[in-house]
Amino acid sequence: MTEKTEKQNGILLQVRELKKYFPVTGGIFSRVIGYVKAVDGVSFYIKRGETLGLVGESGCGKTTCGRCILRLIEPTAGEVIFEGRNILQLDKEEMRKLRREMQIVFQDPYASLNPRMTVGDIIGEPLEIHGVARGAAKEKRVKELLEVVGLSPQHVRRYPHEFSGGQRQRIGVARALALNPKLIICDEPVSALDVSIQSQVLNLLQDLQEEFSLTYLFVAHDLAVIKHISDRIAVMYLGKLVELADKEELFDNPQHPYTEALLSAIPIPNPEVRKERIILEGDVPSPIDPPKGCRFHPRCRYAQDVCKQLEPRFVDIGEEHYVACHLRKQKQVA
């Protein structure tokens, strides 16, 4: 897809064949004996103003994928096209300037805030680093941001330990908003919070998206949360995307056996409604030595010989519904 086509389609971020391999060392001389293929050829795009949900089991590579996009972790291969520029080719100074446009909200609101800094210093730090505001102007901007995320401007002199988990995550959101970014990667921002607080933070993120025209990549493992906030959903398994579609299409018409199993695990708040629960057999294979062919075939109830030999391509089966499965047609008939 060309830069002109991306702009015409309103695409903000394009990820192409992104890979991240972590070396595994062993022996007396600590030689490289293998690689953990955390992200292995992932491709997707995000349109301006939308939320793409990235979901999968723990260890599937979704957090690594998000951090590679921001170059918090350097990718092994692939392309990350942001507004027509491949950010993996940018030098340190160019990347520093671009970071104003791309921010992250971390999973753990306790670990992501420096306990020795006040809230004012935490939120104001990016303003100083990028030369946006200093002194009285910075303090004014910090207080505005605190109000935006539902906190009192009087909290500016407090420390992180004086806040609850939900309030700390709001501080993290305020810090991410400080530089008026276009893209925010939300790395499981509500998984460490109580259920009642989760809804407040999710609603806050949606309100901020509408107010500031934000684009989100929302990483999570909770399908209920993903469905609530996302426009489209990408399902990841063992370093690869297995399905991507509009959220309603994905929930109503899952085409990959792994997606089917995930959706079957969602509880229905009605004791009179019975639902078939698909239990996946075995454990997730090691990313150091993933299975040949389809990586899901050892746990798939539809698996056939072709699945064990040939890796399925990630293809569009119509209306921007992408799936990587040899047996899609057979599964629909079954």
C-alpha cells in the first residue's frame, strides 16, 4: 500500500511483517542456541480515530508488538509506517521528535510512575523534554491535564503512593496526553484494576478519544473489555495474527478455531442460557520451537494433515475480514 493510498484510506499506522526474535544463549561461552519468536511476521493497519483491539493469551506477543511499534524494543525485521514514514529507519533525533505523536499507557499503574516524583513532575516531564512548556506555563498545562482525566488540580504536589490504582492510571493517561499525540498504545491499561474502576477508565479513554481525535491500539486479554472499546479486533496466537475483523463480525462470525474457542469462554450473565464451552487441549507450544505448519494445529479440533505441513496465509476473505486457516470452508460446513 503506497503513502498516497494510505492517506486516501485514512490510515495512520501500517505494520508490515513485523518480527521480534529474542536470542537464547547457553553453554559455557553463552552462545546463541536459538531464538524466542515473540512476534513473527505480524501485519495490520489502524485508521485515524479508530481503536484496534489486540487480544490473545498471555505470552502470545501482543505487548511486545506494541512496544516494537514505538521502538521501546527494537524490532528484528519488518516495517512500521506512521503517516507515510517508516519509523524503523529514523535516527535517534528524528525518533525523539516523532515520540510526541506516539505515546503509551502502561499496564501497571504502580510500576509505571516514579515514586520519588510528584504528579506535577511526572506529567510535566515530557513537556520539558520536548521544549513545549516550562515554569508557570508547564504547571498550568499539568493542572489542565489533571482536570481532563477527572482529577483535581490540587493533586499536582502529591506523590503516586497517595492515590488509588484507578487514580494512578488516570495520571498515566494524563502523561500520555501531555504532548497531544495522535496514537496511543494502551498496554492492558485496566487489567490491574478492580472491575468497577475498569469501566471508569474505559469510559474516560473513549471520551478522550472523541475529544482529542485519538487513535488507539488497545492491547488486552479480556474479550469483554476489547469488545466494549474496539472498532476492529485482531486475534494473536504464538507470535502471529490468526484473525482480524470488525468487532461485530468477529463476535458473530468467528472464522478461526482459536477465536472460536476464546469466544466460547466468555461467560453469559444468564443461568438459563447454556453455551458450549470449547476446551483447548494441551499447553501453548514454545515460541522457541513453534510447530510446523499452522501453529495452532496441536490444539485444534479441526486439524488435518495440511495444517501440520503448510503454514496458512493471512488473507482477506471479504469485507476486511482476515483469517489464517486452511480449513475455513470445511469449518463452516462442519
